[in-house]
Amino acid sequence: MRVTSISLELQHTVCKMYSDGLSPSKIVGLIPNSNLNPGKIHWCLAKHKVKTRSCSEARRVYHFDEGYFAKIDSHEKAQVLGFIAADGCITESKRGQKVLRVTIHKMDTDCLEHIKKSLRYDGPIFDHRVKYVTLGITSATYFHDLINLGVTQRKSLTLLFPTPQQVPDEFLSSYICGYFEGDGSIHIRRGRKMSIDANLSFCATREWGEVFRKILVERLGVTTRIYRKKCLRKRDINSYSVYVLGNKQVIKVVDWMYQNVPFKMMRKFGQVQEIKNLYNEGGDFIKTDEWRKIKKQKFLDGMKRNGRDPSQNEKKEVFYLSPENAVFHIKGVAAFSREMGLQCAGLSRLNGGFQAKYRGWSLPTPSQISAARSSGTLIEKFY
């Protein structure tokens, strides 16, 4: 074949079209009247040192980023790896076909769409059974790269926490976030004080969970508990749950996990937002008027159930004379006692007539009350 039979410009065009994923036969069809054939196209590729695809790659219908898991160098890759470590799997068939597969519930299809977009995969997501969807990618490169990153076959009972060489420390929070979205959960219940009690749980092996607990203590000062699951199958002997308890600890862990990730599973993240709205910027619980009203009503209902008169709990007005002879008009003795650093029982005994004085405090006479009112020195304390 003569070199001059194909112009240099056409040679560059052929190489670019091939690099973009087109096969030699398609290139011939897209450039008519050019005297091209598959043999000449391979000659162009060899001349310009363009790497040709293998037979399996040439037969591939769908395309994706082949080198995605070669190195974890971004928060997005770390999050996807964490999700696959939790909810994905790699398998090898008897014929040697190596497949990455991720299956999740239909309500979280948006998460699978994000993974598909991140991998630049142009294939479909299939329905699996009735309630699930699955993403399957056949790739020997993904298979071996994921093994190097700690995701092995049948990993449910053997998964180890990734080393700094596999997932660098700067991307570790995103890896945990992906793992939480895949194999973690958040539980919320109404507490006894009409507040919300929340906890996070991570399903993992004991080896993975122990390293994770150590990281939370060192980086966030968050304590956790780890329990073995109550399983009936002997093969689940290494299945454990790691719990993060307490609203403030849950908020701290979630803020750390989601600080850099490009995607949030709103089904789980939205529940945490509900908890965060109960606290101010200083981390203190916000006691709203509605919260106080519900709490009071619950307390009064409890008094009725126990056979007590709820009217006994009503705040009564009372006057006190301080050791400095200042007259106080009080409604809410318990709150006043906390403010002044006194015992509520001592002030109540004064009001009940059981004693005349308590640490210098006493009951004022009607003339003392009238004099304080006329002089404008009466101190009102209503709670």
C-alpha cells in the first residue's frame, strides 16, 4: 500500500474518529468516496501509533470510563467506591466474564443515576424483580481495580476498611458517606421530652467497624457502639452494626460525611435536616412555644392518669420579701428559685405557712406590698 494513497488530513480524521469510539466499518460508511477500507484504516492507526481495541472491547455495545477506579483522586470517586463497597458486588462467571453490579431499591434510583453519570456509562438501568433496579457493567479492568481497592468477591463477611494508599485521608469522609448511603440507615423516634432522638447505624464486618470507630473518636470525638447482628444463619457470623447515638453526635458525623460530596441521597439526608432544625448555631436545643405547650399538656395528662388534680400544677401568685427588704411579686416559684439560687421547697414552705423565714426570705405584710407598689419598687417576676 502506498503512503500517498491516503492524504495526511484524512489519516488524522480516521484516527480521531476511531479514538472517539467508532469502528473501522462505521468509519468507512461515514466517509464515502474516499477509497477507504478496514485494512487502510488499521494501517493509519499503526502509522500514527493509535492504540487499537481488543476483540472484547470492539464488541462492546456500551461505553464507560475504563480507568475510573485506577486511582481514587476525587471526592466523587471516593463516594462511588464507598457505595459499591456497601451495596455493590463484582462477580466472575464460569466463562470468565467479569461484571460489576449495583442493585438498590427503586426509591433511590437517583443515586444509581448519579453513579452511572459519574462512570460515564451510556447503557441502561434495568428493573430487577419488582422493587429494585440494577446497573451492570462488564469490565475486567473494573474487576481488578476494585479488588486492588479492597472490594473483593463475596465481600459481605470479609470487607476490610481501605488503607490510606487505597483511599487517601482527604477523601475518607466522602468514602464513608457513600458507604452510609449504601449500607447505613438513620432511625428517628419521639423522645420522652417531646424532642427527637436519632441514631445512625452502619452494617459492616467487625474489622471494618473497629477501624471506623477509631476514626470517629480521633477525628470527631464521637463515641460509638458495635453489636453483632442477631442472625439465624451461621454464615453471617461476621455481620455487625456500628451505632452513633445522640442527636448532636449524629449531626456532627453527618456534617463531616457530606461536607465535600457532589451528591446527597435526600431520603437519608433530609431526615438529618429535620434534626438539625431543632438546634441553634450553638448546638442548644430550641424550646419553642409549641414544644412547651405540648410538653405541659403531656404532663397534665399524666397527672390525670395518676389520679392527681391538674389544677395543683397551676402557677400561683405570691409575694416574697428578700433579705434586703425588696418586695418580689412572683408567678412561677420553681423558675424564680432557679434564678435566685434557692431551693423551691424552702420558698414553698414560706408560702404554705410552715415556717416564717428561709435564708433571710419571708412573706411581706400588706402594708409593705402597698408601699412597694406606690413607690414603684415592686419587682415583678412572671415565668
